[in-house]
Amino acid sequence: MDDFSAHILVVDDDEGIRSLVKKYLNEKKYLVTTANSAEKAKEKIEIIKFDLIILDIMMPGKSGLDFLNEHKKDISTPIILLTAKGEPNERIEGLEMGADDYLAKPFEPKELDLRIKNIINKTKENNSKRIIEFAKVKIDLNKQVIFQNDLEFKINVTEKTILEKMINNPGKVFAREEIGKFIDLDKERSIDVIITRLRKKIEVDPKNPKFLQTIRGVGYVLWIE
């Protein structure tokens, strides 16, 4: 990966498109893996962490929208949809499901390259939010530590994962079920315990939280802006 700027998964049942896209992106210094179906793509994402997925909507068997609907909540990988011209409903549905961009076939490889660069640059900007400060709190995700006034608290991997999601999605309310999925924990009571533990490290008054708040009947949100 040292010689490549990103690892991209290209999912399309058309061998010609897969080959052309792979050849072009290789020339642009991207590492490219391909899959000819949604089922094969599922196998790939289970063993490889990709930086971006280029996903065709119209495929036999499971469509690209089926794949997106099944997996977008479980993966944070940006997705560009390849759509047929004149199918705006599918593009809209894909974007509503969480796709990051779309490109109608036939397309110019240069335009695909520009869209890839745009998304990857935005992703890098989001991922750069590793150290944040607000009020008298400093969270350093790299060192897995929280500084509050003159106190220093270590955070474990689970706490780091939750904070990372919340920091990079400011103002978003996370349901307990959603939090459970990205920390691989399905017991709501255990999630409440983790949130309580985090509050003790972030809040001056954990029983009356100012930043890591509960939205009753919905979930939790981190207010830092």
C-alpha cells in the first residue's frame, strides 16, 4: 500500500467496465480490487478494509442498492454509485441510503478520478479530527486519553470507538442499537454503563452532563460545537 494513495473496491458485473476502471485507476496510483457481484463484494469487505467502494446499481442477483441497504450501517467506507442514465429515482434512493456520490454510465474516467479524490480528501479531513478541545476538556484519540481540567483519564478501545464516531458526526444522535453495532455489543444496559463511564471523564458534573447528553427515547449525542 505504500506506493498507492488508496485501496478501492470496484463492484460491477460487466467485466469490461471492471477491467477499464481498474487499469485507469492503477495508472492513477490506486490499488484496485474487483468483484463481479454484491455477494462477492460482501466477501471482500469482510476481510479487507477499503478506502472507497465504486458500486454498480444494476447487477443480477442482489443489486447495488440491496448491498448498500444491507451494509452501509455496518461499514464507514465511502461509496460512489454507478447508475444508468435516466434513472434518477435509483440515484436518489442510493443517496438516501447513505451513498456519498454517484456517476451515470457512460462516464469519463477523468470525472471518476475527480470524484474519488474529492471523497478521499473529505474523508482524510474527517479522520484528522483525532485531537479536539472544548471548554476545559481535551480528547486525544491517538494517545487514548482525556484531559479534564488538571485530571487525566485513559480510555479503552471501546470508549475510543464511540468517541471517534461521535466526534466525526457532531450533533448526530446515536441510538443504543447503532452504538452496539460498531462496538459489537448488543446489551443496552452495558452501553449505558460505558456512556456513564465516559461522562465521568468528560463532564464536570457527570449526573448533569453538558456535552455527552441523553436524548430520551432515542439515544446519545455529543455536543461539542
